[in-house]
Amino acid sequence: MQSQFKITQEQKEKLKPFLPNIDELLQGTLRDFLRELDDVIIGELGENYDDTDTSIMLQKIFDEIYDQN
């Protein structure tokens, strides 16, 4: 099914390991999708809420999707 907002196949593939239900999330609103992604980003922060390589990569994708829409 087509998502309700703009997301590239590459972004989708990068997010799939972190959002196993990404196909379902893509049928909802951009706001709900970004909220779920934000929760994943927070979960990937370091012990003292420091950025990690993974959280930085996810934040970059979050920003790209936000800007695309």
C-alpha cells in the first residue's frame, strides 16, 4: 500500500529493523509516524542520553522525512 506521506525506499529499509511494523505505521499520519520514530531514537540514546551512531542516523532520517513532507 502507498503511504500517506513521502518516504524513500532507502529510508524505509533503514528504519525497518527499528520499526518492524513500519508498513502499518506508513498507513497512519505523518505525526503518528514521527512520534513512533522519536520513541525509537530516544531508546537508542546512550546511558546519559548521549547521542550514539544509531541515534544520529535515525535522527537524520527523521529530519529528512519531516523536510520531505
